[in-house]
Amino acid sequence: MGYEVWGLVRGQGNPRVRHLRQLVGDVRLVRADLLDQGSLISAVERVQPDEVYNLAAISYVPMSWQQAELTGEVTGLGVLRLLEAIRVCSGISASRSPGGGQIRFYQASTSEMFGQVSESPQNERTPFHPRSPYGVAKVYGHFLTQNYRESYGMYAVSGIMFNHESPRRGAEFVTRKVSLGVARIKLGYERKVRLGNLSASRDWGYAGDYVRAMQFMLAQDAPSDYVIGTGVTHSVEKLVDTAFSAAGLNWRDHVVTDTAFIRPAEVDRLCADASKARDELGWEPKIGFEELVAMMVDADTELPPAATARSSRPSPGNAAPGPRPGRPDVRPGRRRPCRSRRSGLPPGRRAGAGGSRRAGTAGR
Ligand code: GDP
């Protein structure tokens, strides 16, 4: 697509790097950590991105209760450090605005910022009422991105993305937990899948469609924030029904509700009004709910037996239960200024972490 993509990885001997190499072998990697300002400046200097996509976060809501401070550091202050790295490397200050060819920054904001919603569907003007440390940290990142745009004139935008899913979704999120559960039951490895609140509703879309929206956002002449979602909402029960039906099974024979997966503060119902994205970006989702669920069930049914047969029992990093109601569970579960340099890649920009037209993408 004309992009030279760099991915930001952290840690020594990070076991995810091997997996990443198998999935996307042509992505170049740079080491840095959202907790370490100097490492981010070095990464931006090295990659010289045209675009930076900050997709990195502690994003699993129950985990954000278990490690609330770390969530604030990574999901919230990490945005500040990345924006500062871009600002410093671009030589931008209160008295020196960015010139042409500046680095464009995308922040992955989230519908979890709406939390206890005050109106439905939610658009760019709907007030935020987050219901978890994750949602609170994302609100910080969202307003900070807006402030860097307004204060320094930086090209910095937020996509308020509703839940976006694919066969690559982490196994702790409900869509993938269900698609993996269906596959294991279908293949005879297990008989039951344990879930929490079946009445919560989400506006679930396909992640590939949402990445297209991110690209569109950074290609606009003027930076602005957009809600991205399908405008159609389904309950967890409907998700379960659709997934089991796709495999010719009846969910009532296999789903057990378990209070361990009930959250202390639930976000009951989310539904996007993405009319601004439709009107200004020409963005529309291409994959609907049924197709998405069938895609995920099919992909998990076709996984190698070793991957499918693994136990789906809750584990600290996987389906970690949330805190009990009313009682949060705290157990674990200038060197030369590096100006943005257009790569001349047609027609693109360099993106990273983060995302090289050079795009840097920061993922955690
Ligand atoms: P979230 O919207 O970012 O929190 O995405 P999740 O996929 O983690 O959760 C979506 C909804 O599914 C929430 O309302 C959860 O309470 C609900 N849910 C019900 N059972 C489960 C479960 O076993 N695991 C997860 N992750 N969510 C569940």
C-alpha cells in the first residue's frame, strides 16, 4: 500500500516478537517502551516516521482494575510520552509551530470513554463517563491529543473506536473467548464455556475496516476526531447464539454463567453514530456482525489442534476475573532535530508504533 511499516516492541526477549514475525514478516521493528521517554525519542529519531499510530495500551478492562496504576502509566501517560517524543524530534515548541511535512499522530481512543452513556447512539459530542481505570486513562490520552493539536498546531487526531474484532483478537475478550469456546466444543475438547454478563451490548465491527478508517483520518487536510463504529448493537447473548449457531450448536447446552466474570462497574450498552466519518471520510464498514462472528468461529475451528486444545480456564493474563462489586480486587491477575521526512513512497507516508508511508505503530 506504499507504506513502510515499523512496529515498536518493548522488553528483552519479548516472546511476542516471534509471533509477530510469523504474522507480518515485512514489518521492521524498533525497541522502545511507553514507560521510557528517552527510548521513544530515540525510536522516532531512528524511524523518522511520516505517521505514528498509537495502538498501544493495557486494554483489557478487568486487567485495568487489577493493575490500575500501570494502566494509567501505559494507557494514559504513554500518550503524553509519545506526543512529547514527536514534538521534541520535530523541534516544535510554544513559539515554533510545525511546518509542512510534520509527523501525523493517530491516537486510538475508545467507546469505553462513553461508559455510562448519557445518550444513544454516541457521537463526537457525547459526554464521557468512563467506568474503569482503562476508560479513565483513555479519556486522558484523548484530551491530551486534542490539546497538542490546539496548543502546538500538531496534526494529532483521535479515533473513538467501538469494539473491533478479528481472528487475531486476544482470547480474553468476549468475542474471541466465545469463538475459541465454540471451536473447542465442536472439536470435542470441551463441553462448556463460562461467561459473565450476557445482557451487555456492544457495537462490534471488523478490525480491518477500522484500520482503514485510521488511514483515512490521517489523510485528511485538517486534523479532526471521529467516532468509528457500525451503528448496530448486539447483546453478548446474541453473540453467543450467533457463534454457536454458525457451528450447528445450541448455546444453551454449553454456556454457563459465572460470577467471576461479572465486572464491578459494567458498560451496559454502546452504539456508534459514525455519521461524521461517513460524511467526511467516506468511511463505511464492509463486514457485518454475522459475517464477522462466522469468520472468527471458522478461523478458530481451523487452528492447529495444539492451539485449539489448550484449556480455556481463566488464567491471570487471560480471562482474569474483574474485581467484586464495590470492592476492587487488587490481586494480580537535541541531538539533531529529527524532522519528519517524507519517504517519497507513492502515495504514502511513513508510519510507525506505533505505524513508515513510514508508519510507526506502537502496540503493546
Ligand atoms: P470491552 O467492551 O472492551 O470490555 O470488551 P470485552 O470483550 O472484554 O467485553 C465486552 C462485554 O462482554 C462486557 O460487557 C463484558 O462484561 C461482557 N462479558 C460477558 N462475559 C464475558 C467474559 O467471559 N469475558 C469478557 N471479556 N467479557 C464478557
